[in-house]
Amino acid sequence: MAGTPDLLIPEEVLPDLGASWIGSQYHYFRRIGSTNDEALLLARRGAPHGCVVIAEEQTAGRGRMGRSWLSPSGLGLTLSIVLTTALPVRDASQCVMVLALALVKVLASRYGLPAAIKWPNDILIRGKKVAGILSEMQSDQEMVRFIVIGAGINVNQRGEDLEGPFRYPATSVSQALGERVSRKELLIALLREFEREYDRFVRTGLAGFLPELEAASCILGRDIKVLRGREEISGRATGFTPEGGLEIVLENGKKEVLWVGDITTVSEIGALPEQ
Ligand code: BTN
């Protein structure tokens, strides 16, 4: 309702969550450095599977590749989830795609928004970034001890909040929709959807997700440029592997699978401005 504070305090969120393991602990902060840092700390101290850390504002939010994530107070969603499934280390990064798909599904089904995944961790609406995901983990030899998966979602940011030295042109859910959005409703919908999708992932692996991931991707069939370290790779994105790699056909016709990288250009979306 207009004018009512849309706080994500546990008393507001937990009674309506109705989930099985997600939110097993719920740590709420008005302001924090980074929810991922806090979740990593809690996980090292034995936090349970599904522990959620959420903040109204982050002062040192982190993105991939050492970038920062801006989180002005009360406008977006900044949350981290602790996962303790004993996955092989090589499968840990697949959780990012599971969360990305859960968010795309919620944005499409609840808000009718044409959200899409820019592999591996960005969510775009009409070519502009609405959310980013950062996963970090600790392992014992070949098995995951815990994963912390963090999402930053632009929800009620307006035009002026989205201007700045961003790497990608940015948008928010409310800007794409043309109206203010309840962060609480979006949070609950996302947590529930992620719980469902994550349980399916543990049962079937990522292989069962490929058709949906391919349908939700905004890069497949397009010419892309990917930065892998200092190397720039150009080619056409053709699909995903059951392990979460990106298959591309290079300009010389050779096929390659990428496991990490930062897509800087997608044909039709165009070049994404540098930070
Ligand atoms: C990216 O686009 O590079 C990933 C951004 C991830 C930002 C989220 S906000 C919640 C969590 N805490 C952090 O410090 N980072 C992630």
C-alpha cells in the first residue's frame, strides 16, 4: 500500500513464507557491509541450510570480478542464502543458474516481465540489468562444505537511482512495470520458487533444467564477446552443457565450452558500456 513502509523484518516476512527449509534462519539488518560476507561468517560458524541474510542497505556490496554493488536503502532486495548440500565442487556454480531461473520465472509469472538470463549471473529486462548474482563457497577437498549465493535485485529504484558508473545499463522491476512493487511479495515469491527449483536441482541435476535455461537465455543464437581474464573471445552462443558451461562456436568454426567469463557484447543488445 502506498505510504506504508515496506520493511523486510522477520515479523513481516516469515509468517507468510510457508517454506520448508528456506528461511530456516533469517538474519535481518537495516544496514550492513555485505550480506554475502555476513552469510559466509554465519556459514563458517555452522549456519543451517536455507539460512537467509537480508539487508535494507549494503555499504560494501560486492559483485563479480571485484566490482561493487550499489544498494541504496529500502529500494532493492539484497539477500544471501546459505546452502549446505554436499555437492561436488565442480557443480557448485550451477546454483547460480538455478537462482537466476527462479527469478526469471517469478518476474514473468507474477509481473508479466520479459526477464532473461545473461549467462552466467545477470538478469536483464529488455537489455538492461535488473539483478546480479554472486556465489561463493568453501569446500573440503572435492565436496562443497557450503555455498553462499547472493542476489542484488533493483526493485523500486527510479531513473535517477539507476544512473551512474554502471557497467551495464540498469533498470528496476518498478521501472519496467511502471508501478511500485512490494519488496516483501517479491522476496517471498523468490524464496519459495528458489526452494522448489533447488530441490529439483538436487534431485535431477542441471540437465533437467536445460530446456528452460535455454528458453530463458538472452544470448543463445547471438554473437557475443566474452572476457575471460584478459582474453576476449568472440563467437556465437549455441547452448549450455548439463554442467552449466556455455557452448560457443568461435569465429573460426571451432566449438568451445566456457566455464567462466564476462559477456561484454551481445548482438542486438549491443555493446555494454564499460564501468
Ligand atoms: C554482479 O552482478 O556482479 C553480482 C552482484 C551481486 C550483489 C549481491 S547483493 C547481495 C549479496 N551481497 C553482496 O555483497 N553481493 C551480493
